[in-house]
Amino acid sequence: MRKAVVLLSGGLDSATVLAIARREGFACYALSIDYGQRHRVELKAAACVARALGAVEQKTISIDLAAFGGSALTDHNIALPTQGVRKDEIPVTYVPARNTILLALALAWAEVLPAQDLFFGANAVDYSGYPDCRPEYMRAFENLANLATKAAVEGRKLTLHTPIIGLGKGQIIEQGVKLGVDYGLTVSCYQADADARACGVCDSCRLRRAGFEAAGIADPTRYV
Amino acid sequence: MRKAVVLLSGGLDSATVLAIARREGFACYALSIDYGQRHRVELKAAACVARALGAVEQKTISIDLAAFGGSALTDHNIALPTQGVRKDEIPVTYVPARNTILLALALAWAEVLPAQDLFFGANAVDYSGYPDCRPEYMRAFENLANLATKAAVEGRKLTLHTPIIGLGKGQIIEQGVKLGVDYGLTVSCYQADADARACGVCDSCRLRRAGFEAAGIADPTRYV
């Protein structure tokens, strides 16, 4: 069985991607990152999701991106947006270089396992302003990865899978439901409370709720 | 004064690069990473070097790459090599994806500062087998960085400087001495003791010692 590293935040998108990787027959190694995000409670959700969807192993790695700041997700002095995501600007929830850091860590684990496949739940539709969610960024990372490692030099090429990058939230949910994802285990809210209940008003909650409506599926989210 | 992020390990190469960046007129922000390396004492050296060479600020970020293992530098069960670096193989001191992780973190800080210049003391001569020390890897990272960030999207392009990538150890030392680097502050040894004294037998010590000989400069290293 081929191994894959799956970046798993504990949110809706990455849970779906884990289910897709499993359906494709991969033995999945779920990697979660405690980077100083406000919604650290998502990491507990990640552990539950990894178990529910049959990951072989889950690791959580800590790195304090709050030391750099520059994002509403890591700096409590920057207010969380609740007015909807605009198409023409990069939201304050963008975390500088986060996806590059996440992918670099996934690459490290993949090389050691070894695994030649990375799965990443980036989405270019919901947050169209995030530079590191675009398909051209993903291609550039895959290119880098195939120069970066001993494995690649020895001919074991790495593939970066981004199976939901072009899907709307409703389509993601439809696909996940077919694959048996229990979205009640996932946390999307940027300010979920310690019991993982969602605020219902932040942009992430709004997108998620609209996704369930679009899919015509009952929203299992627990709101405060 | 333009700002630059300089990756500073506490070793000889990165100290030289910090001196080069200062000479080029940059206000330097030194970034050191505690990644679970055996020779963590190099981090104390990094703090001294940053001060001696006039960095504006130094940050140390922790990330436990020993959680992945796969290298003699992070796994104490893998013996350190002492027989010299061979040109035709990748040494066991290679740390999977380390340079990608280091550069990703430097990119994060650069974006927040903001800075458009990164300096990295990679060297393609001494450790010719390290895949992530090659010029083509550096170009791929720069390409990625210029797709990854909000800054790049807004037109503030990032430049990755690798001023010693093609130099031999002796040439690096000659250049550093001209710029006033006190190599007595730096630590290269993979198993330096708590007092930062070098073993004198590991491959890193051997390369360093040969560098001082090649440059015809007295070796200031304190050996056990």
C-alpha cells in the first residue's frame, strides 16, 4: 500500500481530502501543525478526524508563527473578519508563508516515511485572494520538492495532490458525505470555543454554513 | 535602509553571510532555528555572532524535526560521520527538507517585517551531495517565494541571496576575515560540548580545519 502524507487541520476541507486519499488507496499519515492559531481547538478535531477516517498515524508538530505575527489568526490584536470574503483583496486571515511552511514539514515527513505523495486541502475558490492557494503556487512547490530531497535526487519523485482546489464549498461537502466524512467532527470556526462550538459569524463559519446550504445537507455544526 | 532576513545557524558559513549582508548595506534580521539538532550549542553562538556583527534583531524559532528523524543530526541512533565527505553520496547528516523549512520560516518573517531580501549560507562545494544546497534548488525556492506571498502578489519581489554557494571553505574564511568576522565565536562541530568546544574529528570539524589551513589563517576553534 502506497503511503501518503495528508495535511490535516481539523477543518472541513482537509477532512475531505483525507477521505479522498483513503479512497484512492493510500495508507495515510496525517500531519497537523500547532502554529499558534487562535482556533487551536481544531487540533483536537484533527485527532478525531484522523481516527474516524482511518489514518495510520497522526502527528502534531508545533511551531510558533505568532512570533512573526502579521495575521488575524496568530495576532489577537487584529480583528477577525465577519463581513464576507471579498474577491479583490487578500483577507487579514492570510498567514504569511504558512502554506509553504506546512508543505515543507509534510515534505520532511514524506521523505523519512518514505512517501511520494502529499495531499493538501488548499482551495482557490473560497479564499481566492490567498496567494499560496493558487494552482501555480502548487506547481511551483511540487517543482521545488523534486529538487529538494534525497529521495527526489534518487528518482523517487513527489506528487502534490490538491483534489479540492477548484471546488466550491458545497461540492466539497457533497463529495465528503459520499465518502462518509462526519463533518460534525470538524471545526472551521476561527474562534471556536474550548468545547469546539462555532461562533457562526466569522467568515469561515459563513462559508461553511453556505456550503451546507448549497449542498442541501443538514449542517451538523454546533454553534454557541 | 533596506531590511534583510539572514538565516544564522551559529556556524562559520552563515556568520560570513551575515557580514556580507551588512557590508551590502542591509539592516539584518537574523533568524536561527532550534530544530532538535545535536549541536544546539550553535544557537548560543548564533546569538553572539548576531550581536558582534550588528544584526538589528535576532529570533530563534523552535521546531522539532527530531519528530521525523532520518538524519544523524536529529537522531542519536545514527552515528556521526568522521571519515570525510564523499562526492558521490548524500551524507547521513542531511536533514530531510531542512533547508525548505528554514527558508519557508525566513520567508514568513520577511513578509511581516517587511523585507524583500533573504540571505542564506548554503554551500554547494563542501557538501556537494546535499540536494537542497544546489543553485537550481535556490532558483526554485525563489520562484516559489515569488508566488507564495501577499507581498509578491502586490509587486514586492523577493530575492534569495546565496553569496557563498560556490566558494570553498578557505575562500569563505578569507572573505569573512576581511569583513571582520570573529570565527572564534562560531561553532561548526556536530557534537560540540556544552562549552562549545569542538570534537575535531567529525566531518564538519575536518572541513573547517582544512578551510583555515587553505586560507593560511590561524584556526581560532577551541577543541576538546
